[in-house]
Amino acid sequence: MSLLITSVMSPLLQQFHELDIQLLRGLYENRNPIFDSTFIVITDSAAALAFGIPGVLIIAGLLRKNRRQWVNALTVIIAVAIAAIVANIIKFSLDTPRPYEIYPFIEKLSSGGSPSFPSGHTTDAFAFAVAAGLVYSKWYILLPGLIWATLVGISRMWLGVHYPSDVIAGAILGTACALLYFGLNKKYKAQQH
């Protein structure tokens, strides 16, 4: 049975990987280098915003004795932290190489030394965007957050450090962790009342 599964899955995985590299090659080779520095700023903003904004809001809420502010920000930062931990567990369990390590036509234009799959920057960005959108229940927080998170994902491919599948997986993982934590947190709070 396992031989049958392997014989069916292996060609499918190979086709998927070829599509993955074709998409990356198309983006990378057709990019305008004028925007490289812009995408470096976007990529570097992922952890800074995903952890920094809730961190500042927690401190400000504690200093102002605003319980709601720091509890909301704590909910966001915990969702991001859970997503980051899960992403790193997957990364180091699968230990997949980065595109620039395999393909000579790709130059590493940004930080990226850990294993490739999934994209940690994209995971952090989507976890933050979705968690903040859920906690604050405002479209004007969620929509810009999702646009920014999408740009973070694009930046990881643009800069040659991730495959499209890494970015898609990071987006799904970050979103799923935020939704799951928010849902469990809401259920817990409902049981406390």
C-alpha cells in the first residue's frame, strides 16, 4: 500500500515543486530591482510590527491601568507567538533548503538562514493581521493588516528567500493559529462569566 501511495504521490510532489520554482523564477527574474529596498523594509517590518505593536500596547495599557487595552494586546501577541512557535517546529522538523541554496539564478537579498518551509515572516504577519482584526473587530484594522501581510509574503519571494508554497503555508498557518487561539480564548472567557 505504501508503495502505491509513494508511486502516486512522488510525481505529484515533483510537479508541484516544478510549479513552485517556475512561479518563483517568474517573479524573481521579472522583478524591478528599484523596488528591492522597499521590499527589504516590508520584510523587516514583519516581526517588528507583529510583536512590537502589541508589546507597546501592553506596556501602555499597564501604565495607564487600562485593562481592556493590555488584555486585547496580550491576546494578539499570544496568537502571534503561538504561530511563530508552530512555524519554527515545522521548519526545523522538515528542514527544507531555501531557494537560493539550490538555484544559482536566485540571489539572497534579505535575511533568511533557517529552513525554508513555512515562511516565518509571513506566518507572523498573517497571525498579527488576523488576530488584531478579530480582537478589535474593525475592518479598517483587518483590511490594511491583510494587505501588509500579503506584501510581507510577496517580499519573501521577491528577495529570493522563499518559495510561493512557503509563503502560502505561512499565510494559512498564521491565519489558522490566530483563528484557533481567538476562538479558544473567547470560549474560555465565556465560561468564566
